Amino acid sequence: MSRVDALNLQVGDVVGGYTLVAPLGGGAMGSVWRARDDGGQDYAIKVLRDSLTSEEDNHDSLDPQERAEQVSARERLRREAMALQRIHHPGVCQIVDMELDDSLAFIVTELIDGLNLHDDVATNGRYTGDDLERLANKLVAAVQAVHAAGIVHRDIKPTNVMISAAGPVLVDFGIAMGEGESHVTRTGLVMGTPGFIAPEVIDGAESDVHSDWWSLAAVLAYAACGRPVFGSKPMMAVLERAASGNADLSGLPLATKEAFQAALSPHRQDRPSPQALLDAISRDALDSPTFHESSEEPTSEESTEVMLPFGTNSSTPNDIGQTRQLAEEDYLRNPRLAWNQPPTQLLRPYSRNDQESTATLVGNTSVLPFSPSYQGGEGAAYPSVPDALIRRRLYLKQANWTIVLVGVLIGCLAALEPFAALFLSGLLLWMLSACGLSVGTQISRELKRGSGHKATDMAIRLATLPWQILKSFLMTLPRVLLLVLAYYITLVVGSWAFGQPHITGYLSWAALTVRLPLPAGSSLSITGLLSALCACIGWIAVARTVGRTHVTPETAAPSWHDWLLAVSLGAGALVGRPSQETGTQAVHTKRQLVLVLLWAFILLILIIFVLRGQSLNWAPLPFDEPAI
């Protein structure tokens, strides 16, 4: 192409010296074509979609976010090229050429003739016996080569595994990352595929070799079962089943089933090594009737008669086997047939009765036919995980430690100022629940519309904030009253049981005055210790986090009955989460560090006052000194 101003590529266009022959696939980042060089060799070429606009459009008509997304897409293409250059393995698609700095960015790779694993399973059925063993061995070797090059694929799924006559080939390294690299995906987009992305990545952890192995186990389980083992929809149910390790592995042999169950565990420490998974598959393949049946030479009504060598006659014993010639359609429909070919030559025993001892035996060699390529680009068979759902799960996970750490501070304060500790507990619960309502409503809004954060969302959140503050107050008030009552009763009973002194406090309302027994003592006394424990445990019990329940766009926002969910979301949002943009991981880490240092500083101050042994101060409640 002489000018890069076409919005759509067409068959016959020339890109970087390669003539486009036919489209193979495409996605949000680019399109993939079958292309031919001047020598008649066919390749796969991926062209960056955002580079198919004029330079004026790139700089004048795009807002900053769209311009940043173009830079991100180009960076992803660069990473794919760099990753493929570092990996040299028959199970990984090889790069041939690239142009990343020109206005038209593209990479050229070898052309993989065959179906992707998703289409292969749909067309030819699930993998069993030795077919599954070969698939597993070759894919494990390919992933090991990827990791040996210091690359994490991050998106291993059925549509990224091509099934060719030579074996499976891993493709699409568009979101692969090397060691020390940071995210470049745009805000609001979490890269990964539900059912094939490791649970720890869903919870906000960085992708690494362990998450790649989990994804590969999910892909192999898909091939063995002929279906996604965590289901295909709804998306949130798929994620919940993966997070709990609830895989449907019915129909698999016992050893293979148990190995897959362990390999798909949500807990890394429970997962076996890839070799252990291979060993289980191999054992069942050897013991399975399917293995023996697939090992037998296929038969067909059609056979080709072997021509005898020159110098022989019809009386020569014909003990040369006949060759079955597979039709081209067989290879097109099922590339696995090429994995089970018999030896290329059959030798008959030597016989002294042979009339021509020098006769040349004809081998039975299978010639693989040429088949059109089904190599896809960025397949859309599986949707990406919504960023809003990732954010929600991460907030709930972070809420555990946040609530515990806040409870420690409240306990220390209760050993000094019990009334102030109770007041602070109620205020914090109110604030966290209000924040959680706002966060949950925003997450629900994003899930319903199927997109990330929009510029108008902040205005909507500010407009609804007064109602959410009032709603959270009404939801929090009965819980705070319950917390105060439980704290007071437990502390009074406990101090009496240990024979601790008491003072009399007065609670006045209009003309009504109520006399209350208040435990007395220093911050280092048994009463001080009981006060700290009651306040800390009471806070954690009231603000305890909720488990991961099934989520829909309608249930993502806390309702009147979901006060605990609101508090948990608010506590998790206090810590925040890293964005998917470059450099924001460091900002998030810095924020966490600042919060931890602030918590440690406040805790140190409180401990200093506790160690001074000052008396419990029930102010602003009026009280007198005589003990009860």
C-alpha cells in the first residue's frame, strides 16, 4: 500500500511486500490475513488496526484516551513480536518479519494450517487416549519453552492453540509479558478469558508461570471433556466456579480426573507439577481401550494397489502391505489423523525363494495434502473478564486485613478511652458502608452496560452520594447499637468476674437520668485488657467480611439487607487497586505503603499511652469516683 489512509484492507493489497490473499480473523487490536510473498510462500500477517488511519486523524481527531489506546495497541504488537523472537520451539508460532515503527505496523508469522482447538473439538470431538497424551505432552513442552525464554503468555485458551498436522501450536502473544514488564492494556479492560484465567489473577494478582500452568490445565481439560469444565455462561457463574475449583470433569478416567481436579485448584500450593499431570494422563491412556483402538492402523474400503518394482513378475510373492491413502477432506476435518500415521516403510522378511533379490520395496508413505489455513487472529469466542467484577472481588479480598488492622487500633484506643473507641467504631462503620454503597452501585452500573468507567460516572456518584450517606446511616445505626450493648455487657460481666473496681456513670436524657456501673482501672489492668479485647473482637464480628457469592449486574450493588457487603466493599476500596495502565502499579504500591506506615504510626502512639498505665477515661459520660 502506497498510502496508509485506507480504513479497510482488501484482498490484493500489498502490505510491506506481502500480498493479502484472504482474511483469517481479527479483533479489537488488529486483523490477521493470509499473505503471500514474492516467492509464492504463504504467511500469516497481523496488521495493527489503529495504524490504518491517517496521521492527521491520529493527532487531530482523537481524544487523549483514544490516542493512549493506540499507543497501547502498538506496544502490545511490539511485545508480541519481541516475545516470538525470543522463543524457538516447534510448538510456538515463529515470527518471520515485522515492521513496528512505520505508520503501518504489522508482524508476519508462519502460517499454521489447521483448526484452533475450540473448532477442532467442536468438529472432531474430545481428545481421548493417546491423542490426549500427545496433545498434553506437546503443549506442556511449548509452554515450558515460553517460560524458559522469560515470557508469560497470560492468555492460554482453546482459540489460541492451533491444531496442525504436525501437532498443536501456541499462538497470539499479544498480551504476553516478560519479566519486569508492566501492564499496557487500557483502563477498564482486564485481559484474560473466563474459565481459562487463574483464580488468583481474577483476585488481582499478577500473571506468572503458575497462572499459565493453571490456564493450560483448563485448556487440556476442555480438550479431554469436549466442553469448558467451568461452564460457558453466565460469565460471573463461570468465574465463581473457577474460584471455588468446581470443575465438571465427568467422563474422565479416575487418575486423569483427580490430576485435573488438583491442577485446577484455586490454591497454588495444592496444584501438582505439569509432569505429574502428564504422568496421570499417560497412565490412563495406556490402560484405556481408546488408546489401543487409536493405535491400530485405520482401514478403509478404498486402498491403493502397490506397483511392483521393475524386474519382478506376478509370480513374485506379494507380501508388501497396501497403503491407505487418506483423503484431503480427512485432514481438513481432523488434523489429528496425521499424528497417527504408520511407519513410512514396511520390510518383508528375506526369502531365498525371491526371484529378484535386488528388488526394491516400495514404502507406504503418506503424503499430506495441502489444506487451507484456519489460523485465526484475536478470536472473540470467549469474552474478557469485566474490570468491574475484578475490582469487586479484589475489594472483598482486601477487606479482610483492612478490618482486622482497624480493629487493632480500636482495641488499643478502648484501653484508654472506651467511649471514644465506641464512637469511632460507629463512625467508621457508617463511612465504610456509605463508601461501599457508592462503589457497589458503580460496579453494578458498569456490569449492566458492559463497559468500563465513563466520564459521567463521577457526576452520577456525587449526585447520589447524599442518599447513600442517609441510607448507610439507617443501615448502620442498629448494628452500632448492638455493638455498644454487646461491648458494655461483656465488659461489665468480665470485670465483675475478675473482681475489678467499678465507678458510677450517668446517662441523662431530658429529665431522665440512668445510673450505669462502669468498669474502672488502668490501661494495663485486667479491665483495660478486657476493654481492648471486647472492642477489637466486637468490631471484627460486626464488620466481618462476606464470602464470594454469585454476582449478577443486579446484585452487585448492596441492597438494604447487604450491609456487610457494603462495609466490605468500602473497606477494600480504602486500599484501592492498581489500574491496568503502565506505571500505576508503583502508585498503588506507594499508596499501600503510606497507609501501612500511617497505621503503624498511630498504633505506636496508642501503645505508648497504654504503657503509661493511665486510668480508663469514660468521658464525655459524667461519672463519679466511688466504686460500686
